[in-house]
Amino acid sequence: MIEYALRCIVVLAAVYLFDHLLKTRVGRRRTFLYALAMALLTQLVVDNLTAWRGFWNFNRDAVLGVRVPVIPLENLLFGIALFYSTIISWEFSSRNLANVFK
């Protein structure tokens, strides 16, 4: 089933659009890419370990079947979107709150 993958792609595109609409431009920073790499490494280790140990599993009918190595690709895409949107929110709110309290 491709629905979950399409939703993840739409969410990633929306987050990218918000990055440009809010003029945070987080995705263009090298520090963001380093932080994203660390977050993805953590996600890969924790999610793969817990899925491999059987703490949770994924419905095979709901995912494409591409696994990294144990977790579905869609889970990784969701993690990227979640991290990206969190950093955008942090950057936008800290920039705007700084102007409020001047």
C-alpha cells in the first residue's frame, strides 16, 4: 500500500514549504544537516533495535516493503519530517519571541 508513503512525502513537502514561507531557511544550513544526521542515526539505532527485539512491529499491508534494515522507509521519512518541523518551529518562535520582548 502506497498511502502511508505518499502521506510521508506530502508531509515532507509541506514542512519544506513552511520552511520557506516562514523564512527560517533551516534546511539550507550545514548545522541542520549535521543535526539531522545525528537524529537519523539515533532513530535508526533505537527503532531498528526495538523492532528487531519485537517491542513493536509494522503492518506489512500498510507499508511499501522497503526496509532500512528492519524499519520501513516510511518511518524514516516521518522521523525526518518530525525533526525538520521541530527545528523550524524552534527557529521561528525564538526569532519572533526575541522581537516581542525587546
